[in-house]
Amino acid sequence: MSTEDTYVTPASWQRSIVPRRGGLPVAWRPGANWAAVVAEHTQPDDPESLSRRALAQQHTPADVRAEGLAHLDGDPLSTPLGAAAVAVTAVGPSDRWSSAISSAFADGWVATRGLPFAVRAAVELVDLKHPHPRGRVQTMGVGHVGRYGANTPSAGWEIDGTTLVLQRLRTAMAAASDDEHAAAVAALAAARELPLRPHQLATASFLAPQRRDWVSHDVSAHGALHGDWIQLLLVGAITEPGQLTTLTQRNHLDYRVRSSLTRVHTLAEGLGAGGLPALLELADAYGTDAESRSLFGAIAAIPTDDAFGALLARADDRYVAAALLEAADRFPRRAMRLLAAGPASAAVNTYLRAHIAKHRDLADEVAAALPAGPAERIRAVSARLAAAREAPAEALPPLLVSPPWAAGRTAARPVVVAVPACTDAPAVDWAPGERDAWSRRPVHYGNLRDLADIEVRYRAGRTSTWEEVGLFVRGSDELVRSLLPQWRPGDLWDGDEWLGLLAARHELVAFPMIVDAARRSPLNGAKALLPFTGPEVAELMAMWFARLKSVRAVAAAWLQRHPEAAARALVPAALAKPGAARRSAERALRAVAAAGHRGVIEGVARDHGAEAAGGIAALLDADPLEALPAKLPTLPDWADPALLTAPELAGGAGSLPAGAVRPVLMMLAMSRIGEPYAGIAVLREACDPASLAEFAWSLFEAWQLAGSPSKEGWVLDAQALLGDDGTVRRLAPVIRAWPGEGGHARAVAGLDVLAEIGTDVALMHLHGISEKVKFKGLKERAAEKIAEVAAELRLTPEQLADRLVPDFGLEAGGTLVLDYGPRRFVVGFDEQLKPFVADEDGKRRAALPKPGAKDDPELAPAAERRFAGLKKDVRTVAGDQIRRFERAMVWQRRWAGAEFRELIVGHPLVWHVARRLVWATYDTAGAVVTALRVAEDRSLADLDDETVTVAEDAVVGVAHPLQLGATGPAWAELFADYEILQPFPQLGRETHAASEEELRSTVFTRYSGMKVPTTKVIGLERRGWRRAEPMDAGVQDSMERDLPGGAVLVLDIEPGIVVGEITMMPDQQLGGVYIRGAGESAWSREHRHRLDGLDPVTMSEIIRDLREVVQ
């Protein structure tokens, strides 16, 4: 029989299996200190010991009392019952002690009385119980030792102390000599002749599973008894799949089997090659990730085509990847044969290529025995592998041949220079729009009417943290500034919101409290320190950057934002005596230098003298390749170079061999976004960029196949370090889908990847997620990342969005020529930015024609592919751009004249939308000065088609029809004459007004009480509304819409929308519409703001939105 057809228990199961005789080789000898452990827990010399008192209890059966006390007194002729009686006072079915105690009793029995005595004692032990084996004696008293009798033990969630004794004895049985083993089995056989209870019989079967007759009897006779201890014990003894069904079906114990790695591996060894049906049923049932992986791993040990085929059929399952690789390594011929005959899916193709690459010597042999199809598949892969040219060793970068971590290193002596500590006063430096955004954060605490009472109680020390938060975020500036510097809130929950609000309102007055809060709870307070500078902040950021993963990104953002403040505070620490503070400062300064600010650091160092400058130069010039973590990461098995697309050396020198790919993986495992290992730069310089991106993506796909394990999250960072626009296009849809698959954390990490790649395409997709994705948490995080990128560029998020629209390679006129050789076509765009094709003479075609026989064989197919790619790319931005301009009209966003000319009129794609709209310039009061349009030649024209000049500092916006007044119809007529179709309703937009009475009120009630479908209410989200934060029971009881200036418009609905179950409440009754001021509590229903504070455009759009809901 071939070695691939023989079941062999994997050696890696040694520590997770209860051994059986004839299975995995096992050694056994009694623990060195078993006697001391037993003595400690039974105290035989103490007349008042728990064990002696329990045995002496009047309710303890007489034989148990007598035999137990005799054994406790050291009687050499004591019986197995006596040994068991003493042991049960220390270990029992409900005991969750460590295995060391249970093992000590088992070892003592074998060492002093022999294996036959020990197994007989085990049979007695399982029928005994003692309710209070440890502690609680003072309050509960000492319980007696009793028998289960007709009852049976029940298994707890953890393996109990009694079972641990049995497992230890079974190990001794497996390791015993033939004579010892035979004697022990004979002792069990003799015991089975006695009137034993079912759980005692099951114990004998468990200890001697090779007695299949015993096991079969006990499963048939007792496997369906009420309770679970017997069944779970017998799972470790059975050898037939049908027996597992008998044991688990009565009490539905399959979930208990799969939840224990020990039970899974012990069961798999017992069933052997016949275990596939049982293991597969368990594996396909619902369970945790770890349970599924352990079961599929057990299937990987089965030497049959059916077992490998079962794994192959689930090749796309995230739990199966590791098992499939393991099975392929264990059975290489079977794997090659079945992979070649398997489906032509991406996963199977990857596994086949990797497998043939590892076992090229088997390819011809296996192919020769296969039908034509699978054989040709093997030969084709082999041919491609043979044709792939690996780079010779002399062409490889030395880093990949002999990486620094492969040999010992001698650490250089650090330069120590006494430099005065930085004494800079705290300061604040806001990014554009940041302070305004922070100051408009909603407040959920306190009530204006209660502030006076809260102030009195605060001064008396009788307020809760939440009352204090309400007082400080809602109180007057005079009050807050007098109390805030000394305030130290006890609870910082949700601090990342209200701390930033206090920072924006009170700046340096709030600094002492904020820095204290951030020090106590970095996760809640770190972000609030972003605008602040000073040595205390710099030291915290350096420490967090070095040691705290949860806020490392915040620290990195601060270091990049304030390089000079960081250098002034950290240069002294980086030259101080070695220690944690120095290491943190060194790491932070290296990051600042890597971000392009080395000159700033060197300038600060020179101010401290030549010696300090030399020390900092030595720090920054130190070989970064030698900067290794104290403990190198362990690469996972699934990151097999054979599974990955090897990077290509630049210049066509060949691909990296497997031995050079492993150092690349190690470098990536040591790297993080914003903190790459220095070798990554060497890799980028040595390899073709596109091949590095493909390599990183193949690593990502292998990670996904392995179930996206979080401990290897560095694979996502690798996409940022090596990825390109192709990576972005493939990753963005995955990020959008992850939250719906329970992967919110992964999705958020994916946003960091897009931001780090940082190309126009990457930021475009990041902005798209921030604007339109169905998962609110991801959308908000994306908006935060866009805001961070914008802050670094000193732009607002809206200004950044203007700069993120790709030109897609269009010519300046906004067209693209497709060259077929003898024929040429011109691409244009309609009002919805849908591309169309025209002949060179301007005649539109229904579609781009297929290349013909007369067309250039290279130019025509390339042009066809170019047009297909353009349609796909433009589709990703077209809707966003149109929505962006409509929102700009509704929200009355304005551009500077220079931005308007450069980013809108001058953009080859965006201008196709801009020329179909009426624009206007505005005065400082917001009134229209001149209405205009963008002409075909990109000049600007007024209603009379006279040329208009827009100054660089002019204020420009999309004109709302209310702002055009009486000229609106004339503009509509002009657009009709020129056959200009608009991308959204502008000139034909219906307008509305509130009555004088409605404007004087604080609640708009025109549509109150109307019942509408819930789906119509949710439809408001298309117009910029959002559902409110869920209240208790996950109900969203209002819709919200931002207003200019930071206020929020609120529409109450009843009964509300249930999160995740929008159809549970199919209809909603509309309530009132009111204004919640900037920073006011979302929980408050106080209506303090009159509607006449809204401008006519905003009021018109509100009514228009509501009319759409009720009509």
C-alpha cells in the first residue's frame, strides 16, 4: 500500500490528543513532585483537613469512609475505592483546577501501586462526588463524599478534574509495556464483571479503547442516556462514524465535540481513514473560525481521494486554505492529480501552480497516468514555470540574499549628549476648517435649563461625570474658563467627541484637562491633542507612536503635522541616556525625517551645538536596515512563496526565487503603514513596480483564502507599501463589502491603505466611500480620513474633493481620440457624463465598432480596450460629480474665481457638467452679481451671450433658481435654444416657500401626522439626509440634515426605523421639523430656533424634500 493511502496521525497533534495504544508514540513517567502536590491538597497529617473531614461526614457511605480514611492514613493495603475517595475530595466532575493536580493523583497511583490498581481506582473515582473540593469551607461547611449511583455526571464546559485524571491514565496505558498493559486491561475486564454503573463502564472503554467490543456495547447500551458526560467520554474511544451519531444525536452534543480541539483530534485518530463523513458533518455545521479550521485540518490527515476532494470542493472557503495546503504537502501525488482534474477556478489554479512549483519532479509521473485534459493542465503549468526566468543570485539585492536578521549583530554604542529639555509653552495650530468642524460637534449631555443647578452642585462636589460634561460643553465661556483648567473628569467615555469640542471652544484653557485625559485614556483623548504643540504633547505622541498600536496613527499624524515642535521637544530625549524615553524619541524622529523633515530636525540639533548635531546625524544616518524589532514576527504557513506571484527585478533580470521572496515577506511583516522597514525602499528600487503590486495582491488573496486572520493584518499594510492604482480598483469594492461580512475593523484598516497609497485614484475611491456607502461607521471613518488628508494639504474636504477628480487621460478639450489606424473616433460625454463615440466628422455612433480586418492589428484592439476601461473608470465618478454639484447648489457652496477656472472649467471631464449649469458670482451679502454659463470654447457668457470675466478672488457658485429670480425663464429658454440638457433639475426645479406663520414658529408642521412608507423616508438619504443615531432597542426615531453654519434640521418619525430591519416597521408617521443648533444635544426635543432663520433656498429645498416623501 502506498504511503499516501495509509492513515498516520500527524505528529503536530501530540499536545492536543488523548493518546491511544498503537497511535502516536508517547512517553510517560510520573511527575517529579506528584507526592508534594497530593499532600498539599489532602493534608493527610492534619486531623482537621478538608479531605479527612469530608470522608468522616456521617452521610459519607460507610465503605467509602472506611476505605478512604485508610488510604489517607497510608495503609499499604488500601483499596482502589479508598484511593478514589481521597482523590475526589481534591478533584471532581465540577472542578476546574489545573491538570497538574489531577495528574499528581494519577501519577501517584501508578508510581506506588501500579497501573492495574490505578485504572481500578479511576473506575471507582467516576462514581464518587464531593460538592466543595476547594475553599468556601467557612461559609458552606464541608460536604460529604457521595456516590452518583443511578445518576450520571454532567460535563461542564471545561474538561473537569475527573476527566483529566482519566486522560493522564490513558497516556500511561499507551506508554506501558505489553505486560503492564495486559494486566491493566485484565483489571478493567474484572471490574466490568461487577455490577458497574454506565459511567464506570464508559470509563473502562475510554481507558482501553482497543477493546472495541466494550466500546460498541457501551455506545449501544448507554450512548443515548440523559446527560452528556458518558457520551463525551466515549467520543474519545470510538472507531466507527455511526457511533458518533449515536452519542451526539440524543443531547445534540456535536457542538461540544467541535468546540474542543482535544476531542476533535482524539476522535479523528480513532476514526482514522473512515472518519470523513463524521468530520465533514461537524465541519459544515455552524461554529467558530477556530473550530472549523481544526475540523478541516483533521480531514486533511485522511488519506483518501474523497477527503481531498471535500477540501477541494471548498477551496474558496476561508477555513479550508490551510487544510488544503497541509493535505497537498502530506499527499503530493494525490493533490497534483486531483487539483489538475478540479475546477478551473482562481483558487484551484493558484493551488495547482504552487503545488507543481514545489513538486516539479512529480509532474511528468502524475501527468502520464491521467486523462488528456488534466495531464495537459499539468504540462501547461510546468511549461510556464519552466519558461519563467528566475533571477540569478548575483542579480539579487544583497538584502534578499543575506538579510540582517539571519546573522547576529553588534549594537553600536549610543551617543549621549546633555541637552537642556525643551521649555516651549503649549500652543495651538489649527488646520483649515478644523476648529470650525470640531466646534460644531453635537452635544448629547446636559440641558440649558439645568445648568445653573448643575453649577451649584458641581462647586459642592455632588455631580456625576455626565452632568459635568454637560456643564462644560454647554456652559457660558465665562463660567467654563474659570473652572475648566482644574477639572479632571472621572469617566472619559465618548471623550473623543466632547474633548475635541472643548478644545475648539476654549483652546489653551482646556489644554491641561485634555492632556491629562489623553494621558489616562489615549484612545479617548489622543485625537483632541492633534492641534496642540508643546513638549508634553510631543513626548506623549512619541511614546504612543512607539508602543500603542491603538493610537499610533494619531501619533503619526501629529508628528507629520508638527515636525518642528516634535524636533524641539524630542531631540534632547533622543540624546539622553538609553531607556524607554530615548527609544521612543529616536523612533519618532526617524519617522519625522522619513516624512521629509530631516532638515528641520538637523536645524534644531545644531542649535544645541556641534556635539548634539553629530549625535542626531549619527541617529539619522544609522543603517536603517539594522533597526529590527526585538522579536521577529513568525510568518504563517499560508504565506508560501509558491502560492504567490514572485516580484520581477527591474530591467527584466528575472523573478525573485522562493528563497528571496521569504525575506520580502519578513520585511512586510515587520512594516506598518507610516512605519515601513527600511528594506522596503530597497525592494522598491530593485523590483518592477507593477510586479510588486501583483505580488502584494497575490499575498492579499492568499490571506483572504486563509480566512483573513487578524494577527497577519500586516498583509493589508503591504498593499499600501507596494500597491498601485490597480490595487486600489480591486481593493475598494472589498472594503465596501467588508462591514456587511462582520469585517468593520478590516474595512477601516483598508481606508488607511487607500489614504497611504495616496494617488488621485486612491483618494477618489476613498472620497467615494465617504460619500456613498451603506455602512454608516465606514462612511464616517472614510470622511475622517479625507479630512486628515485635506488637513495635511491645508484644504477643506470639499476643496480636496475638487482636486481628486481624475482626468482619465482626456485631452484638454475634454475629448479622447481612439486610433484604429485607417479610422479614428472621438469620445465625448453627455449630460450624465456617459461616454459616447463619434466619427471624425462628428456623427454620433451607437457604439464603438469592433476592430475589423482593415484596422491596425495593434492600435485598434488597444483603442477598444482603452474605451472599455474609460467607461468603467468614468462610471465610478460620474454620479458623484453630478451629486456634488447639485449639493453645492442646495447647500450654497462657493468657490474662489481661480478655483472655478482651474478645477471646474479647466478640468477635461468636470467641465462637461459645468457647461450644462447656470453659475453666478456673489457679493459679500450672498446676492447674485452676475449669472453666467460656460460656453463651448470654455469662455464665460451671460444671458445675452456677452463675455464675462471672473476675477480670481470672485465668489462663484451654482445658481439656485430662487437666486436667478425673474431671469430664470430666460435662462431656461436659452438652454433650450442651444439644446443643452442639464445633469439635474436646476432651471426647471420647483421652488417653494413657507408661510409667514410657519416662519415665525419653531416647528414646521405642514406634513405632521401624515403616514408614509418607511422606504420613502429612507429615500431622503439620496438628498443628503441621514438617519439619527439609534436610541434604545436600536430604533432611529428621526431623520437629520445638516444646515449651513453647523445647525441640524430634524424630522421626527414614529415609530422609527429599526436598525438592520427596515421592514419591521413598514410605515412611519411624520412628526414636526425643527432646527437643532450647532453643538446642541441630539437627545433634546427643545425647540428654540425660529424657522425664519433659514434662508429662502434652504427652506425651499426642505419643503421640496418633504413633498417628495408624502407624494
